[in-house]
Amino acid sequence: MEASKFSFSNQLRVRNYEVDWQGIVHNGSYLLYFEVGRVEYLKNIGAQIDLNMINGASKVVLVRNEINYKAPALFDQLLTVRTRIAFIKNTSFAMEGLMERADTGEAVAENVAYHVWLDPKTDKPVPVPEDFRSRVVKFEGRNCEFIASPDRH
């Protein structure tokens, strides 16, 4: 992943309870770090992030989560988590994450998380709302690919 494609980042520090018996961050914790990055990204672009988003008028679910580990993260290291929306299709979108050591910029892990927008009553896919699309267009510009179905104008 190219760091230059990411317009948003946040930092976090590895806590002692996230380190496993090998002295490195437990593999599952990396997914939590990327989740923090995704939530902070969505807040940054002004997307609605609250319980209504989860349980109310909208419903977005994570359907696939890929991670590539590049280098170990260690206790008390400061990490930079870069986040972006790579593409939006008709009912889904993907967020990419790039985690780096803050002091050296060395890649620690890469992540792609696929999300689907659902009708909360039927759990059937529905089109990604225009408000969300426009927020992403405004923030990402050409760094995001927009793929619409033939029935979408």
C-alpha cells in the first residue's frame, strides 16, 4: 500500500496487556487498532457514528477483514494508523489501513475491511447513501474508486 494515498491518520500507543508471551502485540490486537482507525476516519469525514447507526435507521456490517503482518509491534511503541476508503460500490465499500511505526515509518501491518450497507429491518443489502458517498468524494477525491451498478445514476 502506498502511504501517499492516505489523507487521514491517527496514532496509538501499544499497551502492556496487548503484548503476548512472545513480547509482541497479539495478532488480534492489530484488528482492533485498524478498527480504531476506521471509526476515527468516519468521525473525521462527518459520518454518523452512534448507536442509531448500529441499531437504527442504518446498518453497516463488516463482512470481510484481511490483514497482512509486516513487522512486529512492541510494548509502548507509538504506531501511526493510516485509513482511507479505497472504493465504494452500489451496496458496499472497502476501507484500507496501513499501520506504521511512528518513529521510523516502517510498515507494521496492512488491512482491508469490506463493509455492506443493510436495511436494518430485512438485513438485505441497500445502496450506499448519497450523503455518505458525497462525504467520501469530498475527502478522498481521486484516491477512491466509485463503482456503481447500471441502475445507479
